Amino acid sequence: MSSSFVSPSSVSAAPAWDAVKGKIREQFGETIFKRWLEPLICKQWGVDVLLALPTRFMKDWVDTHYTDKLKTLFQEIDQNVKDIQLTVESALTSSEPARQVSSPIVQPHTSHSVRTSSDDKGSRIGLASMNNDRDDISSPLDPRFTFESFVVGKPNELAYAAARRVAEASQVSFNPLFLYGGVGLGKTHLMHAIAWHIRKSNPARRVMYLSAEKFMYQFVRALRFKDTMAFKEQFRSIDVLMIDDIQFISGKDSTQEEFFHTFNTLVDQNRQVIVSADKSPHDLEKIEERLRSRLGWGLCADLHPTSYELRLGILHTKAEAMKCAVPEKVLEFLGHRITSNVRELEGALNRIIAHSQLIGRPITLETTQELLQDLLRATSRRVTIEEIQKKVAEHYNVKLADMHSPRRARAVARPRQVAMYLAKQLTTRSLPEIGRKFGGRDHTTVIHAVRKIEELRGGDATLSEDVELLKRLLQQ
Ligand code: ADP
Ligand code: MG
């Protein structure tokens, strides 16, 4: 998201540092991590890794107790690391996680040195370096963003297939590959996955991945230092160039111009170019027409908003990756309720898992709803009796028509009663109104249904859970 773009060098650094922190947490356990290591900030990543802590006391403690282990861990991630140094930076407070992750960090110093994938301890290839290394201005890649961890469903299958094809092809197939779609739907994930794949399967191919902002920043800097030749030089030997979030150069004329040249040069030399944006080339505003049309020449693959099935698949995969047994009902609930994008969905899952681990209690629908109140409230709306009938019918696998029909068989009568009960609970409709909506039944039938369900909820755990789930699905 644009708001998280603090400085060009920090843009993609945050997830990588997050991943490293994840490993630190895994290795040292929750208690030690929380107490001593969570506030760590990576100030520099090179032969020496410089880590900052907020107080001298913490620094000394970590120094005596944990540096050796930290060193081993960093070396596992980047074999070029020789030493870990700690420093005190008192301005840091642990209550500012957002700042911490976006501080200028994680730049393993030589190119091609780190990699973790689904198996985490797997082979090693590198995150590229930035700033000081003239030869490679790539942004770091997030080790979690691989093809293996990408869940494929209808809404993203084309984009996925295209990304895979480009990653696996030995020759340029479509140029450029243009990936587009709304925020948090997996564009960056797919681009990183392509880069990881190529780096692993064909390390000789030079892949460069940059956010459009970083491209712009580098270019503007080159202009300032009258060094545009060196800037251009950087792209000469690139086999695959990826520019993420190209919409950021809209309105920036000289950057567009430069990008256009770089782009043309590479395409003419039959190098692969991959671009992402939040809109199709056609809809990109304030981008020069010739560039827009050029961007549309190759293959455009869009990522559609997620479907319920895809969201559920993603939740399963993520919960599994975090080795956390989240009850199916909770996953279903999240899948139904958090529909905006995958990033939010992930955030919600992380929040409930972290909470349950911290306080050592199992995850339930209740705690989930409590914890996610703010998120859920944002999507709150009024429920109608029709929606209730539809959801209940779906849930119990009966026909919608049975909500109105005179049939009294238990298999349909009970779901109908549940629906009446929910209608009473979740809407402001009167009993006679509710009766009418259920095939013109009398209000006494509705009273009876409400009492019946209340009574059953006392002793029948399954029914009680069903009702809770339905309620939550429908509510807000
Ligand atoms: P975008 O670049 O389109 O804004 P990202 O690629 O940053 O979105 O995705 C946001 C988050 O959602 C990332 O953590 C990413 O791993 C995750 N994500 C998105 N789509 C999928 C998917 N299909 N499977 C697994 N994770 C996904
Ligand atoms: Mg992105």
C-alpha cells in the first residue's frame, strides 16, 4: 500500500526482517522473544550485522546470553555474516512496531545470499543488496512469497499460470507480463515467487526486482548526482526486470520517460519484463499513452477479488504454516467475514493465533469475534429475514422454499425454527411480521420456535454452535 512506502530502501525490507524475526521467535521461544528480542531492530546487514536495542540493560543481557545463537541464526540465513554487534538506541520503544519494521534495514550485503522457502531450511540463494552495491539495486525478496505458498483459485489462476510460465520458461514468452489487481491480492507475492524460482533454478539469470518508487528514487538520485549513465548501466545485463506497483510513476514524467527507455531496450534485447499495477494498462491514469499501450502488448493477467473458497484455502494454508490448529468453524467464519483482501485476512488470522499463544488459551469463535471487533464492525450492516433464511437453508442443506413451506418433517422444521429464532434475535421485525415471512405462519408459531431453540441450546451443543456460527455470519 502506498502509505507504507516510507523510504525507497525500506519498502520491501520490512517483510524480510519480519521473516527473520519470525525465525528468532521460533528459535528462542515466545517468552524470551517477547522479553528480550522483539524490540531488536536491524540497523545494518552486511559482514557485520548491527542490531539495536532500546536500553543498555537489554543490550548487555542479550549480549551475554543470546549473541552467539543469534549469530548462528543470521549465518544460517546469510552465510556472509561474520559477526553480530549490538548497540543501544534509546529512542526506540517497543510500542512502535510499524516504525520498527519500516526502518532502514535488511540488506544482506552481497547479492544472492539468502533464501528460505516452504521448507525453511532449504537451499540458499540470495536477497539482493541495495544502496552501496552499485551493481545491483534490487529490493530484497520476502522469503515467504514463493509459488509453494501461493494458494491458487479461480480468481487468481490466470495470473498464477502466467507467472509460473514466465518463471519456468527458458525463453521469453510474453513481454511484458503485466499483473494487475487491487491491493493485497497477491501481485507482489507472485513477483517474488518468480524471482525466487529463477534464482533457484537458473542462478546465472540476473533478476532485478524493484518497486516503481525505488526505480524512481534511484533515477532521481542519479539525476541529482549527474550519474545517469551508471544508472542505465545497471539494467544492461539484467535478464528479468520486475517493477512492482507501476502506478506510482503516474504523473512523474521524467521517470516515465526513463522507464520507457529502459523497458524498450530490454524488450528489444529479448529480456523479460514483468510489471504490476493496481489497474489494467488501459486504466492507468497519468501514464503516457505510448507507455500504456506498450505495457499492454504482452500478456495482461488480472487478480480478481477473492472468493470464499480461495479465502478458506488461504486460511488453511497459513494456519498450517504457522503450525496452529485453528478450529474449522473459526476459519469459515473468517473466510465469510473478512472479504476485503488477503492481507487483511492474514492479519486477522495472525492476530487470533498470536493472542491464543500469548495467553495460552485455545481459539474459539467467541475469542475470535472479540478480538476482531474493530475489523468486523467495519463491515457491519443490517440483516434481513431473507438473508437469514438463505444462510440457514444453506447451512442445513435444505431448500430455501422449505422456509415457507407447510412441511413439518423435523429435517426442515428445525432449520426453519432456527431461522425464526435468528430473525427474532437479529432483526427488529415483530413476531407477526416474522410469521408472515415464513409462509404466513401465526405469531404463536414464531414464539414457539424461539422458545424451542432457546431450550435446545441449553442442552444440545451442536445446535448451540450452529446457531452461534450462523449468528456471527449474519451479524454486523
Ligand atoms: P499486492 O502486492 O497485490 O498488494 P501482496 O502480494 O503483498 O499483495 O499480498 C498480500 C499478502 O497476502 C501477502 O502476505 C501474500 O503472501 C498474501 N497472499 C495474497 N494472495 C495469496 C494467495 N493466493 N495465497 C497465499 N497468500 C496470498
Ligand atoms: Mg504489492
